[in-house]
Amino acid sequence: MQTAVRWSDWDGNGLEHCQCFATNEGMLVAGVVAGTRGSLYGASYYVKADESGNTREVRVAYVGGKSLHVEADGKGNWFDLIGKAPISELEGCLDIDIGVTPATNMLPVRRLKLEKDESCDILAAYVPLPTQIDGAFLPARAEQRYTCLDPYRLYRYEGIFRKFTAELEFDENGMVLDYPETFRRV
């Protein structure tokens, strides 16, 4: 599978271009964002997941700002490749959630393969918006829940760590269509 999608923010400002590639070794997701949520920013991201759907490598760079490059072993252990140190706060996280894109919501949905009305709590490594960065730029541990409302089409996402809930609709390739009040498919 290879697919490309675009989103704008909910008000029609900003633009994101994302490409997703499924390979024998797993999945690659990469994109660029000219965003407006909270402030104007530019960002690029790259995510590699293994054949089980576990996040293995993440790169995020904000134009004129900070960047991160982390790896995970697929068992919940993370390592900062820039700072050359383990990230003990992320122990147990199998997924990445990059705040500037809805693309990473696809990864836990594909990995979990939930049945209708089934829920699963996960730990994700959350990458904040550039305006939320305070100090070192590393992902933070985030409790989340996914509930399958219609297999491969509709899921309830709950960001338990920030008391946020949204129903996300996915296309036939597993990519988010619209993320209510945050992102719209162009």
C-alpha cells in the first residue's frame, strides 16, 4: 500500500501533506505541515513502525525550532538519538502521537485490530505542538483509549492525559478522514 493524503486545520487554514507506505518490514509515515493551531509553525515528521505496528523510529523537526529523533525497541523502551540517552518516562509506550498531525492515530488503530464495541487503553509517546514545548524536546507519556465503533471505519479516541474525546472516521487505507474541530481532509 502507498497512499498520500492532505489535511487542513478545522478552519481551512494551514496544510499538511502525508505519505504512508506499507512494506514487508512494517509501515513508514512521513509528512510536512504548515500549521496554525496555537501559532504559525512549520514541521516535518517521519515515523517507522514494525510489522506488528509498534513504533520503532520517530523524527520531528519544527522549522526554526527544535527537533527530535528517537528510537523504540517495539517492547516499550525508548532512546533519544540526539541526547544519546534512554527515555525512562516512555517505558511501556508502543505508539507515537504527534500533535501536529492526525496521521499517527492510524498506527494504534491498525495495531490493535479492535472488534466492534471493544476498547483498549494504551500508552503513547506524545510529541507536543511547538507552543507547548518547555525545555528539552522529547515525547511525553500519554494515556489514551481507543474504542471501535465500526471496524476499520469509526473509532472513539480519548486522550485521557488531557481529557479530550473525538470520534475519528478512517478511509479504506486506514487514514483519518476528519478529526472533529482539529483537522479536515482536503
